[in-house]
Amino acid sequence: MRSGARAAIVGAVFAAMVGVAGCGGSQDDASGQKDGANNAAGDDKPALKHVKTGPPSAAEVKTTAAAFLAAWSQGETAKAAALTDDSEAATAALTGYRKQAHVDKVSLNAGQPSGRSVPFSVSAEISYGSQHVPWTYESSLTVARDKATGKAVVGWKPSVVHPKLGAGDTLKTGESEAPPIKAVDRDGAELTAADHPTLKTVLAGLRERYGKKAGGTAGVETRIARAKGSKSPDETLKVLSKGTPGTLRTTIDGKLQRTAEQQVSKRTKASVVAVKPSTGEILALANSPANGFNSALQGSYAPGSTMKVITSATLIEKGLAAYGKPHPCPKYFTYGGWKFQNDKKFEIKNGTFEQSFARSCNTAFISQAPKLKDDDLAKEARDVFGIGLNWQTGVPSFDGSVPVQSAASKAASLIGQGSVRMNPLNMASVAATASTGTFRQPYLVSPSLDNRTLAKATKTMKPSTHQQLRQLMHLTATSGTAAQAMSGMTGDFGAKTGSAEVDNQEKPNGWFTAYHGDLAAAGVVPEGGHGGDTAGPIVAALLR
């Protein structure tokens, strides 16, 4: 017999004997065999530990916050970071706080907790070179339960270090990258964030871009260096030594700017922009809330029926509509599987195109979708109205978007819904283009300062289209949906209202765009309702 076969037989016999012995052992001492089975399965592994779950108790919140703040204030970065749910990010931020921002002598005092949130005050000293400057501010932290360990820890966010810090932002102290500026309006009057809170982000953006070109000298400051790709400019938190500001002239009209600020302040949320159609100069811009996001220049909203200005130009140029010509306005129109309707399901029987425009009949425009190519509206918006041409305004801004759409989405785009996106700057420019027939890119700082090239549309509006568009907007301003807001106005003027439906909003966003002489303006009131009633009075006040 081969040795391999012999080994197999012996092994089998041995296994059988072990099996028999096992059976005997089980009968003589059942509990012993049970223990042995457990050991064979790995009884030497540590028993599972109970991990706490649920929100931390009030006592845990208080002690965790106290331990974290104590470690941070004493410069024990590793210890403080270990008390958070992201020790790596916390280590980087707390190390940078002392090494990059040059903050020392840190005193942190916790306030009264509110649930899991703990406010605290910071009293520190910024030491840079021979300068030692006190710095105080308020912040807060939140205590959470670590899912892996069950321990109470600080939920790490950059805002723990400073409330204005966001993801990817860093605190730095040193010579400012851009010297300070003294921004002035078109008449030479200074524009400050203190006098015009709504211009705070704009002024910061102007400094970042034009500080060196304006001829000033840099100072030393503690600032937030924004994350790469951020739409927000760097922000100065503390000035250690002032630089010498250079003067930067803007296109702002001081009187119009104050009117814009007063008008939007009447609403919880609102934005407005005014431009000069003959040049493209931005004369005023304002937001409510004043210290919030600059939605006037950077917002992105569906423009609703104000988009019908561009759509009308498209239809007129394609021979699908004309002032004085019959045009359908049914209660409903189905296209691409969607059933569209008018406000309160109205219809205009045997009506004309201008009647449909003045009353803002949705189906009058949607009914033409089958006759348009998918890219017709996008081309008109870009080639004639300059939308989406990478505007160089001098500050961060969004220049609108009218993407190529098909089927039901194409129909929705015709009435400013779907994927079409605009802001008051874009729609003020649309009104300006309708007024003059030529797109002139809006700007806040003269392009001659930095030799930047302004965007140019490839086409000007055809004279016949221009004339009819002005007639449509004038009719709307005198006897249509914009008549109440524009009442009493004389001379050369026109307007268009809009209401954009938004998911999960009880009321639509109210829009209004108009021109009067060499002044055009547009505004939006998010969740405001009908544009003629909400944004209309704001815009009209600037045009009077």
C-alpha cells in the first residue's frame, strides 16, 4: 500500500476514535463538552462591550464641552482634537489657528448650554511680528454621540473655530493679499459697508480683484482665506495695522442705490438691480436680507413669465407670432406628455398675440413648442440677449442659463420654468436689450481699469422684432399685468411680470422687469406671489 493511502486510513481511524471519545464525554459531562465547544469556537475573544446610544445627557454635554475648551485654550491640540468626531480635521484647524493665524493667549468661556449646543466666548491675542492685538468673538459647538465608541464628543465643524469659517476655509494672519480700497460711486461719494450693508460682499470682491490696481498699500490683518472655488471673497476679521487705500470708482448711482436698499428692506427676501441700457453700467443693486447671499448678482432662479420677453423675440423672428396678429390662448395645451394651463385656467378667445403677452397667457407660448427646434430659445437668449456669455462685471456674478431642452422641458422653458435660470442682473439686462435692441454687458467697474474684454452678443435684434417687443412691453405696462405697478409713468417705458412656481413653496417667486428711458431694472421676491404685486413696486420705484 502506498504511504499516502496508509496515512489517509490511519487519519480516518483516528478521527473515528476521537468522535467516539467525544460521544462518551458528552454523556459523562455534558456541561464540560459544552464549554469545550465554546472554546473551539473562539471563547478567548473579548466579550462585546455595550456601546451607549441616543443623544448625550446634559451632564455629558457640559463636561465634554468643558474638556474640549480647556484643552484648546491650553494649546493641547492633540487632546482637544481627540475629543471631537473628526480628530484629523480638528488637528489641522486648531494647529493653523496658532501657527497660521498667529493666535495665542486663548481664553475660552462656555456659556449656558441649550440642548446639545454650547455657546462660548473667545478672548485671545494675535501676535504677528512686533504687533500684539487683542481679539474677541463669540462661537459655539455641538456635542454629539460617537456611534463607534458611544462617547460624547464635539461634532467637528470649521465654524467651531470661528463662526464664519466654512469647509475648506482657513484663518490667516499676515500682510493682506490685496490692499484696502476706497470704493466710490459714479459721483465720487464713498461707498462703505457700514452705510450700505447690502454692498458688503461686493466691496470685498472689488478689493480682492482691484486692491493692487487701485494703487493702495497693504496692511496686516487676520482674515478668512476662502476655499478654492468658493463664490465668496476672502473676509477680513481683524485689522492689525491699516494699509493705505486706493480709490476705486464704480458705476453705482448713490441716490438710486439708496432707493434700491429702501425698497428691498420692506420685504424679508428680495433683490433688485438697475442698469443703464445705453452703456450696460450697473447703477444699483440691493438684497434683503442685506448681509445675506448676493442673490441680485449671483442668484439662480427660474424667471417665470419674464422669460416671455426672450421667447416673444424668438417667436417673432421665426414668424410664429406678431403684434396685431391672431394668436391662440386656450385654457390648456398638452405637449411632451405634460398638460399646461394658464393662471386660474383663463383663455382668450379669438385673441391677438399682444393680448396674450399683456395678460401673460402661458398656453400662447407653449402652443408654439411643436414648431420650434430644441435649441431655438437657447440660441436667441445667447446670440441676441447675451445670456450665458461669461460676463466680466468686475465682481463675482452669474450670467444666466438657458439650456437646450426637448419635449415637455422645452415647453416649460418658453415660460421661464424648467431648467432656465436667471437673477435680477440678468433680467435687468434683458429689459435693457429689449429697450435698445442691442445687448451691452452689465459691469460695475470700467473695463479700462484692467483691460478686460466685455461679452458681446453675435447678433443685434432685427428692427421689426425690436419694435414689436417694445410695443408688447409698453402695452403690458399700460393695460396688462404690469399696469398697476407702472401707473403714472410717462414717456418711453415697458414692463413684464412673472411668477415662477417652485416645488415645496406655497407661493411662487414674484418677478418684474422693466425699462423707462435710459434705465432698466428687474427684481425678484422669493415666495412673494404675483410679480406685479410684489417685485413690481420695488422695480417701479427705481424707474420713477
